Amino acid sequence: MLLTGIDINMEEYRSHPLWLLLVETARSHPLYPGLVAYVSTHLLPEHPDVTAKEVAVRLSIPLGLAVVVLDDTMAQTEGQPPGRR
């Protein structure tokens, strides 16, 4: 998995017309609930500044799935509904 040279700007991602399609696809993944739970309970407490690239590498998942998992997890920790940041 080659993730070097990819910069993730979440504001740009969330405003992109395909963002909702990426979110819908990621949330339909069978492992999505478990990934969110794992990131929330294990990765974020230990590494609060973890990036989507690091999540993708650590969990061996596609970057797009990692972006949505991390975004939804961060929203939950901030007390916001997923996808509303």
C-alpha cells in the first residue's frame, strides 16, 4: 500500500461532491462498526493526533475507509453526529 505523497485535507474532502458517496460506501462495509470502535477505544486514546494514513496502515484498510472511520470517530468524541462536522 503506497500512501506517501497523499495529503489529506478533511475540509476539502467533506466539501467534495463525492464525499457522501465515500461515506455511504465506507459505512456499508461489514467491518465499519468494529473499526470505529477500535479507533475510538484504542488508537485515539494512545495517539490523539493519528492521521487517516496511519489508521489505514495500522489497520490494513483502504485510505478512503480510514478517512471516513477517523472522521466519524472524531465527530463522536466531539459529541457530534457522524458526518456532521
